[in-house]
Amino acid sequence: MASRDLVLAVPAFAGVSTAVIDSYLEQAAQAHRTDGWGNVYVQALAYYAMHLMAQDGVAGYVAGSAGGYGVVTNRTTGGISVGHATPATRTVSPGDMWLTSTRWGLRYLHLRGSRFGRARAVVAAGSTSAATLTQDD
């Protein structure tokens, strides 16, 4: 399944033109390398692109709304008010906090932290230690 198909499968972005989706997927691709993601590269690009679209208000989505995410911290029954908490800062690096404002950013972070999204260790010929590939290599 292509990244575009994953984005189009999300109801919040179903009405967004493929040209706009492709533009955001291109931005996501420019920010990532294929190595280190293994078989979840396509999924990572889709989550990252959806996060960017949500941040930019594409399809009327407002980051932190549209159903919310995280643990419910406030609740009002009569006036129907619900509040959601973002993950604790001790579990997310300061550089990644911007990804916690949407459910897709959180899914991206989860995927990146999974065993499928971690960088692979590479041992060079004649070496006894492993070097880890990262996105910055």
C-alpha cells in the first residue's frame, strides 16, 4: 500500500486533493531516509505527512482537536467539555514535542520507537563493534 493510500484511508483527509497529499508526502520523504525504517517506511511517511497537514489546518483539522488524543484530564457532562493530556515531557525529547500535538504525530513517534522503526546496527568487515545508522548519517 502506498503512503497516499494510507492518507486517503483516514476520513479526516478523504476530501483533500491528491496533489496536496502528494506535496506533503514529498515534504515527509525529504525529511527521511529509507534505511533505518525497514518495512515501515511507507507508514512513517504517511503519519508524518498527516501530522504536517494537521499542523497546517488542511481539511479544517485543528491540531489537538477532532476527537482528541491522550488521557482524558477534564470532563464536563452537562456542557459536554472534554480535555486531553499530551504525553509527559519525560517520555518525549524536547525536539519531538511538536509531534505530540496530533494523533498522527504520536503514531509516528510510536512507530519510530518500535523495533521495526529503529535504526539497524551495521558491523563493518574486520570490526568488532557495531555502528548504528541514524537518519542523520
